[in-house]
Amino acid sequence: MCRARERGSQPYGAANPVLPLMRPLVLISSKDPDFFLVFGHILSVAGFDTQLTGDKEVARLTEVAKPLAVILDCQAGDGAVIKQCILLKSTAATNGTPVAGLVAPGSGKLHLDLIKAGVDEIFSRPFAPEQLLTWLQGRAGTAKLSRETVSGDLVQGDFRLEHRTHQTFFRQKEIMMPPIEFRLLRSLLANPGKVFSREALVATAWPEHAAATDVRGVDVHIARLRKRLRACVGSDVIRTVRSAGYAFAPDW
């Protein structure tokens, strides 16, 4: 149901100040200080902030700092980077963060292991720094589509999801929906274009019962959510990816 009750005349910025713009943060996981100095400098000049992290801290820092991306220093025979990638991609709080592996020469099947672990991009060293910058700048462009206010509200295009009240607005008109659908929509909106598996969405919508919830129940709730949104937006903004899951993919 799309309720035609509009917000008050006070602008969003007055009631919910938006966080000041900052340089996008990129985490660099490496045991080699020289690696960090080189790539940290390249990224800094290009307009990114960087932070060095170790393999035991990368998941925690990713969850807390919410970086634009994580870069893994992949050396031959280093199985720790595979474990890092698997952890990042299997944890609900971090699986939406893009991960790039910068693979050293002579690393054998490390490329294949990274792909199996769910890495988003691989760069084989040596490579032109512009390739990495182009990838990161593309990710930064996607990230700008959504933002969080100080109060935790999520703004994505013409959508606004209010954290405290669990209310959803499209072009200032409220869309009524139950809490489960609100949580599903928030995850999808916060990561436009990202395909969420049913298991990942279950962890989002039913975190306390994830282990006991039938993942096929997600299909029912997504169908209801899609119907509600179509009634207000006028088109489908949730895309079904066969055998993979769902993604927020508006056509505007």
C-alpha cells in the first residue's frame, strides 16, 4: 500500500543532517609495509583514504569502518588471503564490500582459489595503476547512489528508509510494509546492483532465526515487497537473478 501522506515541509537536511562528504576509504590488507606505502600513495593521490590492516583484523575493520573496498596483498603460497576473502564474503555484515586481490607473479592457482572464495576483482602484478583506480572509481560512483544520515536513515534515489520508525518513503509518500520487508528492502537499497543470495537475505530479515528459517520463504516476502513497490514506483525495482538471488536494479 502506498499511502499518500507526505512528510512535513521541513527539509530532510534540517531534521536529519547528512554526514559531511569524506574521501572514500579503502582498506589494504598486507604484511608488507612497502606494499602499503606504494599503493597507499597511489590511492591517496587519486582521492582515496587508505588504512593498513592485518589478516586477523580485516573482517572487524570492514564491519566497523564500512570501506569502499578491501584490497588483499596476495603473495605466492599465502593461504591467509583466501581465508580473509572467504570470511569477508560469508559474513552478512561484510559480504557487500567489494574485495580485490592484487596477485604477485608466480602465484600458481591462487587466482582460481580467489575466484572460488568470492573475490570481486583480480589484478595480476605488475599492472597499470589506472586499472585499479578505474575499478575503485566505478565502485565509488555506485556508492554515491546511497547515503546514510546521522540518524541511520538510508537514502537511495527517491527512496528514504527511516531507521528509528521503520517507515519507507518514495518521493515523500509512505509505503506501508511489515518489518521483514523493510529489512529486506534496506539491504537491497544499501547495495544497488549487488545480488543477494536467499541465505544472505534470511540473515538480514530473520537474524535471530536464520539457522531455522526456510530460505524459500524469502521468495514469498520478495514477491509481496515487489508488488508494493511496483504500485508506488510504477515499475519493478527488484531483479530476480536465476539460481543466485535478488538485486535492487531500478530502470531510472
